Amino acid sequence: MQKVLLMGNEAIARGAIEAGVMVATAYPGTPSTEVFSTLADLAPEYGFYAEWSVNEKVALEVAAGAAYTGARAMVSMKQMGLNVASDALMSLAYIGVKGGLVLVVADDPGPQSSQTEQDTRKFAAFAGVPVFDPATPQEAKDMVQAAFELSEKFGLPVILRPTTRVSHVSQDITLGDVKKLERSCHFQRDPRWVILPKLAYKQHIWLDRVQAEVAEEFNDSPFNRLSLKGKAGIVTSGVAYNYVLEACQELKLEPSLLKIGTPYPLPPKPALEMLASCGQVLVIEEQEAVVEDQLIKLAWQNRLGTAISGKHDSYVPREGELSVDKVKTVLISYFNLPRDDMPEMDVAPLPLRAPGLCAGCPHRASFLAFKELMRRDDVVFTGDIGCYTLGAEPPLEMLDTCLCMGAGITLAVGMSKIEPERKHVAFIGDSTFFHSGVPGLIDAVYNNANIVVVVLDNGTTAMTGHQPHPGTARTATGVNGAVLDPGEIARSCGVKFVREVDPYLVSEMKTCAREALEFDGPRFIVARRACVLQADSLRAYSIDAELCTGCELCIKKLGCPAIVKNQVVQISAACAGCGVCARICPSQAICEVV
Amino acid sequence: MLNIVISGVGGQGTLLAARAIAEAAICKGFEVRTSETIGMAQREGSVVSHVRLGHNLNGALIPDHKADILLGFELAETVRAIGKLKPGGVIISNTHRIMPVSVSLGSAGYRSDKMISSLAQATDRLILLDATQAASKAGGYKSANVVLLGVLSGLPELPFHPADLWQAIMQHVSPRTRQINQAAFELGQRIIAENRNTVSG
């Protein structure tokens, strides 16, 4: 059989194509992004529709519209994207779908690239939507087919919830055949699609009833496996299954094992068998106590006295991600085994290497322009989600807040109403502006907020790997028919002060920033310069040792990774040629390499 | 099972290295798992790839003290991953240094001498080389990852031939840089040949 190396997200995309997906939508977000970027690359070949949507709510609604007609649709996002899409999801669970609708919501325990460690399995239970929890990329791919079938059988949207260690794990994957679904899709008018309160009540009854039916269906799912061995058992879900297997091997434990691939609604049959045959059960799952809580409920309802351990008695942490080492520690403590600590090695002290803005990043230049215009205490810089969040790091330290997508503008509105004597400047990226910044801007105009909005426009969604957005010339699969300009949007919203400027031109950017700060009412600056990772390469700069006085202003002000101190200050091969350091050097010691 | 940890700085090409090793192993009938650092940490931050080859594999993350091989793309980042190495494991490390901004700003130090002695303490099977300089000789410093793969390809632990690894690498490099990468790979092979006694285990 043919085996290929696929990353979990690529495997999920392949699963969707094998299941005959007809519409795919997404907004990028780590660790989910590659699900859709893979689908977008393959859409022309397999003939389905694919779009990068403006945000996750829009993405879900577009996919739902397709599913209303009977088409199979997949929408992908990261866990916090589901918060944005939740308005649509909660109602959609009541209304239901006709064609299969699968949401891929990738969780980020750790977290590695997120503001929260929220558990999408809990969200699924809240919405009343079934959820699959894969342990490996291969299982994730196999679950896609099952998720589409389940969605169509019960008329419910279904969630597939990989975590980082499925999404970004690569595995040798067995490919299946690609099915072309022969179905004619047509939206049929019916009162069932119009959610008035009376229908909502009726559908709520249906949704509650169907939970038990799905749980019964999951009793025989191949993704749930029970192996009874002794009186002590372990129940595990998702990637934690791998860690349990490996830790048990190492500790030479052979407990009864229930592996759960469908954590909500929990299948009662294997769970009850496990509880009935074991005197004690330890639940090992990443993040929240989703399986554990349902087991406790089942045990109580069935008057079973099995001792159930896990998160509630603090054996298993809720925070951070699990690993073989962590699970070993849990098992050693739970089964009272001797510890096998390795002696600690004495290792050289290591410098912190936090993520930071790239050499030549235009955001650095934008931050610099605002940094020195005012006393730092007289101005608040609100930030947003994207590469520029890294502007919070020293030496720039240019972000005072970061909350969620789009919140930079609106937090500034709120603060400006309480502290009118201070200046408020909101930094937001171009993709984030389209995602959820526009309503905040309209709010600022409508309520005459005295704030400066700076769109850091690098012409891409950089942090997640350079996806296009409504302000770029491309769509996911072709050419953008109407490129949207943030400046034009601001003007049409009624902003009187709108400027576009190239942040590499340090003095012009500074003048623009000064004028904006002096103006009253909402102001809007588009700092436009292509992401350095996508731009044409410029000529690098170097420091003339004769002219350099060693003041290190370039290092202290910019924190550019290409400027390094090795006895003397030098510019390394990482230089991208933005020239910002040359423009701020008081001794004109930095010049283009000729 | 063979466990390889690859550590480096975002942008050094650890992803390609992990992928090439995994693909070479699949061609020889092995199961593989790799785990990558993708997202925010890729911007100038520390990155680690885990690669596991064998049969009946489970998760992709290599537990502490279980890596057979630690392949470091940058000196400090090799040391950072040292807790993954098993007793008697092999370390191949680039001695090239990429100064984090924290060092230039003076808020942290970079003690190369102490780092190298940490590596020497961890194992006798240690190969240190300036892969970045070697890659520059081959025609482009960015091919340091391929130099290091060339070194790796000569380890007795690997279940495939160096030519298998080169075949896999070739799928991922542009035809434009193929010659440079081939020279880089061969340079790496020469370095491991000179160090055969160190790594024979």
C-alpha cells in the first residue's frame, strides 16, 4: 500500500478530499492553518470551492450555507477562532445541516502560539455537537470520513479536534481512494431554516434528545477501544493515548485500557464495562476533565463505586501539554512506584532566545516612529494579534495591551473615554483589521473617540505563514476581484485624518505620527511596507568601524537580530537592507554595502 | 526505534532536515513520526524537531534521556536540548553562533567555552563543526542544514544509506541550489568520515 509522509493537518485535508468535500473555508491560526492551505492548493485539481474567509464566523457561515444545500463542507480554525464563530455554531446546532459539515478546530495546549488553553471538547459539549479527538495524523484522517458520515446521519455539525501534536506531527500515512460525490445540491425552502423562538424551543428538545443517540452510535466506533486486563484501569483520550502507552511500556505496567476517540458524547457501553470491571480508574486526558466528568456522572447514575481519579484529585494537570515524562510521573504517583530520576546535569547558562521581529521587519520601524515622540507615560499603545505582538519585547516594549483579535482599537476607545488627557494609539495588522478591526473603527468614529489607529500593513497574514486576505491581490485559489484598501475603508467610515506612509522612511513616518498625535478625533495611519520575508531583497548594510563611536544606539533602540555585538558592533548576514539603523545612526557610520 | 532530536533557531531549516530523514526512512519500510515547532517561535526563537523511526510507534515527542542522536544547528540550541540525549548518545553540533537579541542588549551572556564543555560532559561521541562556514565554502551559508545532514548520514545508527538521505533532500531543494547543496552534503560526509572513531559507539 502506498505510504506518504504527511503532517497531521495535511492528512486531515487529504481525508476531506477522500470524503468528497465540496466547499472548504478557513481563517488562519496556529496550529490549524495547514488544513486549509493544503485544501486550497488541491482545490483546482479536485474541483471544489475553497476560500480564505475574512474571519472564523464568516468561514463557518459560508460553510453552513453550502451544507444547507446538501454539499459537504469543511471549515478549519484554531481554538480561539471558535470563540469568534460561536455565535453561528450555537444556533447552527439547533438548526442542523443537510450536507455534512465538519469543523476542524485545532487546540494549542502549552500554549505555543495562543492566548488561551481552552479545550474545544468542552465547547462541543456546550454547543451539543459531537467531537472526535484523534491520537495520530492517520487517525485524524480516518476520522474525517466518519465525521462527515455522522454529520449527515444526524443532521448535526461535527467537530474534529486535533491538538498541536496531531496537527504538526508528520507520519507515514496510508492514502485512500478519492470519492467524487454524485449529488445534486439545492437549497430547499423550508421553515426549518428560519430560527424563530418557537422553532428554537422545538429544536432545543431535538438537540437534547439526539445527544444520547450519538452517544449510542459511538459505542461501536472503531476510534474507541477497550482492553480489560486487571482491576486497575486507565481511560485516555486524544494524543494522551500515545503517552500512556509509552509510559506504561517503560514502567512495565499492564492496566486495563480504554482509549477514547469520541470524548463527547461519551459512549456509555465501553465506559460502563470499564467502570464495572475495574475497582479504580485513572483518567489521563490533556486540558479539561471532559471524559472524567462524564465517567463520574455515568458511575453515579449506575450506582458504581469505582474510584475515579484524574484532574479532580490533582493527579493530572489541567494546564500545559502532557508528555510521556509527565504521564510517567502521574503513573508513578498513582500506582506508588519507585521513582527513577536521572541525575541532573550541570549545564552551561544559556541566553534567552524569545521569538522576536525579523531583521528588516517594517513593524520595528513603525514602532520606532511613535516611541520617541512623547513621554512614555503620556501615551498608551494598545496592540493586537500578529507578528507585531512581538513588539512588546525589549528593547521596543511598544505594546501595553494584547487581548484578542481586534481588541486593540476598542480597548483604546474605552481607555480614551476615561483618561482623555493621555494619548491612545492602537496598532493592528492588516489581516487582523479585516478580521475584526473594522467594527471597532466604526465604533470609534460613531462615538467620536480620540484615538490613533495604525494599521501595520505588510500585505499578508505573516505570523501564520503568509496567507492572502481581502487587502491582497490574491484569494486562496485565484485573483482577488476587488482589493480592499484599509485607508479607503477609514475614509468611507468618516475618518478625517487618514495617511499612508512607508515606515522604512524614518523621518516621514515620524512626521506622520506627530501630526496624528496632534489631531483630534479618530485618526488613521496605514504604515505600508511588504513583509520582509516576502519582499524583494535589498542591498545589505554594514558598519564603518572608523566612523562608529560605539554608542550602540542602533542595538538599544531597534533590537534588530542582524545587529550583533562581538567586541565591536557589526551587521550580520541576516541583514535585510531596510536601512532603518542607518537613518538613526548619529555618526552616519552605517552604509549600504556597495 | 531510533530517536533523533534536531534543535536550532527558526529559519535554519530544521523542518527540511526532519522531513528528509523521515522520507528516507519511509522508503526503507519504517514507520515514522516527526514533531515540529511551527508558529510564533519560528520568528527568531528556539525550535526543536523530534524524529522517530521504527515499528509500532506511538507519539512523536521524544521523552527526556531517550534521544539516540542530538543534531544541533546552533551551539546554544544544542545545549538547550541536551536533556533529551540518552547516556552514550551521539551529539553532532554546529559551533556557529547566532546571537539572540538578549545578548546584544547585554541582558544575557553567551559562554561558548562553557557550552562546549557541557556537550563534552554529556557524551564522548561528540562531533563539533562549523557547518555554517563549511556551507559558505560549498557556496551558501544557508545550506548548513544540509552539511549537518551529510554528517548525520555517516552515523552507524542510521537505518539507511547516505544516498537515500540525499535523494530525500533533493526533493526539497530548488534545482537552482542543487549543486551547492550537493557540495554541502558531500562536505558533511567527509567530516563524518574523518570522525569515524569518535562516533563508532
